[in-house]
Amino acid sequence: MKRTLPDSRVLPGHPDLARLEQLGAEITRRAGGPTLLAESFPSMLRRCIDDVIMTPKTGRRSYDELEKTEKTYIGTRVEIELRALLQLPRGRLDTEILGQDVDIKNTMGSNWMIPTEAIGHPCLLVAADEARAACYLGLIVARPEYLTAGQNKDAKKTVSAEGFAHILWLLCNHPYPANFWRTVPPEAVTRIFAGGTGNQRMATLFREIQGRPITRDVVEAVARQQDFMRRIRSDKGRGTRDHLAAEGILLLSGHYDAPLIAALGLPACTGSEFISYLPRSRDEADLATRMGAPLSWPPRQPALDL
């Protein structure tokens, strides 16, 4: 998305103010309120993109590595997921809100392609900026004066520089989860996915990336197992947590181990995140044992036959 956006002119006196505010209020209500919208929308967008990149299966780590058809499919996926998130019906365009036909447009770039059938109708604009891990959700009435004069071979136009000022933003330059694999060195990604079993891959994941919260989605993608949560917990010596503990590495759950995570001064984890940590001293190892996470000390070499 453009680094600098004009201030919105959708203010008292604007011809589209009442219409867009009503639509925005309905979208926010359907999401469960502004706080839930700000949480659920970025997560949905991240999932749509990562499910197409498919790092565990393809080895690709970024949007730029996708085929052209895959990039196009992300827009379709966002449309479907957004309707599901907001429990919106299909409409003559992409959906219908408060009896109005609304087109949903998505971009991973700096603008949206507006088809001729959407002109004169409200458009729900979605954007993701992968480089800055920022997302956008806005509404505009696709009036001809807000669009460029030029068009592509399909007669689609884009929002003009002037038109950007006529967007009512629900979320603007809002943080959303960065692509996890873009933050991991390529050689580490290779080592993680080289494991022949789910336990091997998960153990390597938490050896390679310590002191940083890792989401359940990442763990599931690495495990490639139906019952991956059983493997990540202590499992009579067979689970990933057991193997790492034998090496002196803690594997902690944000749901069950929050007090220990805080006591060790590690970053806070949500209930669906995990974090690994190699204690730096006997005192830290003893603290972990007292708080219900026993481990081997001093650390030893990792096992290869998980």
C-alpha cells in the first residue's frame, strides 16, 4: 500500500458520509465490535495469504514467490473468508450489506481494480502490505470522479490519487501478523522441514527459534499431523516437549505455562502460542522444575531418533 495516504474527506458534508458510516457500523457490528474487528480481520488476512504460500509443502516463504494465478486466487479467498467472518450473504456483486450490493476488492499492491459493474456502488477495500506487516479495510462509493480515466483491457479502473481521500477507513495502516517464515533464515527453514517425522520437525523448530512466541498455526504446519497437540505436550517421554526437556530446552505453552514464562522474563504468549527457551543457569533450570517443567541440566546434545 502507498506509504502516504491523504486524510479522509468523508466528514460532515460529504455526499457519501451517511451511506458509508451505516455500512461501516454494520460491518463492525457483525465482527463483534471494533476491538474484535481489529483482531479477527488481520488474522483472517494472514491465514488467506499463508494458505496459498504453503511454506511447509512448497518451501516458498513469501508472496513474491507465488504464480500469477495463485496471487489472483488470494483475492477470491479473501472475499470468501471475509463474507464468512462477517456472516454476509452473496449478492448481485460480491455481497449484500443493509440491502445494498457491495463489491469486495483486495490488493497486495497499492491500488484496487474496480470493474464497471461496481461503479456507483459501495466497495469494501482490503489491502495487505507484506513488507510492513500492515493491513487496511475501507469503504468507498465507486463514483467515476473517484476513479482513474484510464482502464485496463478488461475495462477496470483504479482509485485515483484524488479518490483515496474519499475512502472511509475502518482500519488504516493497522498491524497484522508478519509472515512468520520471512523472519526465519532460509537455512533454518531447510533444517526444520528436513525432519522425516512430525516430532523431528517440531523439535528442530523449537531448537532453531527460541525466546519467541510461535503460533499454533505454525506448529500445525510444521507437524503435518492430525494430533499434533498431543505431540507438543509431555507424552510419556515420546512428545516433542519430552525430547527437548531431555536436552535442557523448555517448551512452554502460553495457556498452561504463563506464570513460568513471566518468571523467566520471556515475551508474553497468548493461549494459542508456544515458546522455547534454554535456561542460562542452574537457578533458572531449578525454577522451571519447581513450577512444573522439569528438564535435564546441564544441557546435552539433541537426540536424532525422535
